[in-house]
Amino acid sequence: MRCVFVRPGGKHDWYQNPRTKILHPIPRHNEINDYLAKHIIKMLQDEKPKGDVDEKQKQAY
């Protein structure tokens, strides 16, 4: 996963995954909790988690 800085915000900076074009705010706090860190990674990752069904597979059912 490689993300690029897009713009600053009030208390967050915005980053984008260039492959998926998904934007997500990242807080500028000294520490963030594990739940938030996992959520950010999940939202900005390149691949779908195992077990996810994409639209083409849904149509096949």
C-alpha cells in the first residue's frame, strides 16, 4: 500500500491511494488507537480482503 498526501485539513491530513483513488483523512495526533489504525489501513489498502465478493461474482450467483 502506497498513499500520497493530498491536502492538509483542520486536525487531519488527507491521503489517497493512487491505485484505488480512495481518499481518507488521517488524524495528526501523537497517538491513535489500534481500532482507528486498522480502519485506515483497511480503507486505503490495494486489495480486497479475502472472502469479499466483487460485483462480477455477485452477478454470477
